[in-house]
Amino acid sequence: MIINKTPIADVAIIELEERGDNRGFFARTFDIAEFEAAGLSPAVEQCNLSYNYAKGTLRGMHFQIAPHPEAKLVRCIRGAILDVIVDMRPESPTRLQHVAVELSATNRKAFYVPPYFAHAYLTLTDDAEVTYQVSGSYAPQAERGLRWNDPALGIEWPVDVEVISDKDASWPLLTEDEIAGRPSDRFPSLAEAHA
């Protein structure tokens, strides 16, 4: 594996180191020791698969607050997606900044999403399949979300959103206090979230 760090701390794009011959290739997609050496959380508690019928399907932006934060390792195994994450760590100097990467069956990249990052993806092809390795279980009481088209985030989506769940379409826009980094009922400080 090749672990490429991004300008936002703790975020990484993982590429394969293919070892090929006349049969095809072999590559390691996950290694606890390499993740730990790169400062990434290697915990995996759950693995999920998401299938999407149509190009223009948007899922997200979701994350979980304490005491149930999740790290994710996301990979597109069929078709292509634009995967986007937003830093929601309350005390982070890059709070509300985002990183976007195209993941596809062709480029075989994976995206490491640290805890407290809102995550979404938009399908760039029909029949896109996405796998997730997740460090924790889904906890509905800890789930939070951002509106995919919130102007405060400045995310440029490359294709029109054609399919989205009612829940994802109705996340509230960020308030001025939330944009300024002040804790709210929706986004408590880490200390409040652990209380």
C-alpha cells in the first residue's frame, strides 16, 4: 500500500502497490501495522457494501459524534464516485475544509476518513458499488449530518444530484454560530460530547 497524506491532518488516500504477472496482480488493501505507522486508526468493527443504481446518486454527508465516532476506509469496487469529507473536529484549524477524491474500480484508490469528518459521495456512473471498513457500529443517537449543497462548505459536485434520500436532502444548513465554531446542540464540543 502507498499511504498518501493530504493537506488536512489525519486524512489519507491509499493506493495499491500491485505485484503483477501473467495471471493479473496481487495487492494488499489494508494492513494494521502500516496504518498505525502512518498515524491512522486501524480498528475495523464493521464492513458495509453500498450499491447505487444511477449516476447522480448522493449519499451523505454523515458522521457520528462521541461517544460513537467512526473512522472509515472507503473504496469503490464497481463504477466511479466522487468521495468528499468535511473536517468537523471542533478545535481543528481546518474545520469545515474538505477533501475530495475520485474513487473508481479503475484507479482502485481508497479514502481514509478520520473520526469527526462528515462523509458523502456522489456516483459518477450507473451501477456504482462502494465498500466501507468502519471502526464502530452505527449509533443513530450520535448521527449528525450536513447538507450536501450548504454554501458554507463550498463543495463543487461534478454532476447533478439526481437521487438523494429525504433525510440527506433535509439536513439543516450550518448556522452562523456553527460556522464560527461555537458548540451547538447539533455539534457539541468534544468535551460536551463525551459528558
